[in-house]
Amino acid sequence: MELCKVALSLDHRLDESYTPARLSVRAGGSQRDLKEVALAELEGPCGWVVVPLRPPGGGRSLSAYLLQLAVISNHQNGRDTHVREAKVYAPRAGSSSGGSGGSGGNNGSKNGLAVAGLGGLGGPRPAPGGIKLRTSEALRYASIR
């Protein structure tokens, strides 16, 4: 599956020591071949933090079957972490923009991206454009480990 970015909803004002300070994003075909594709240093984040995903050899989007978000450290050396919501973005099939802007004629999407929402409560949510993650195949891609 092609991926281009991950967005996380964080709030340092409310969560303080529970807020991630350093985040590693790893991707691969299975747990045995995960490679780090992004490392984010976060300084008091509040709102959506976007982490772009680039393949190790370069290119527009990352191809991976498994995506792992690892919190390396928290602010104030906290032990637990709070991530309020996570979204994984992928380029839409047939999008001429490749996720860089423009409509691409995709069910009212302004930026040619497909979004899989991974909310903390209620499990997978419907994505913009009427995409629903209710099949077992889609749910397999929409899990955070």
C-alpha cells in the first residue's frame, strides 16, 4: 500500500508529560523487515503534527504493508503517552497531483489524498469521500501497533 504522510493530534497543554517528544515511524512488509522512514522531534506540540513519509531510496510515496509508530520519549520523561488521534494519508489512485495539491477529481477531495482515520474511541472511522474502513482487508491496513 502506498503511503505519503501520517498526522497525529497532540496537545502538550493538556497532556504535559504524556505528550510524545520524540517519535519514530517505521515501515515494511512485516515486523521482521521494518525500517525507520521518519524521525520527528516535537517541541510542545498542540494540534495536528504532520510527519511526511519518504522511502529510503527517495521517491514520492512509501510502499509498505505494516506501519509502526514508536514513541521514543515523552516530555518531562513521562512513562505513558497520549495520542488523541492518528491519520494515515495515501495518494488516491488516478490522482494526477500525487498528493501535492489540486483536485484530481476525487469525490470532492481538495488535495487528492485518501485518509484513514484511526480514532481512539470507536475504532476505524469513515474517511472523507465516503470511504469506509469496514472490510477485513481495510482494517488490516488501519491498525496501529
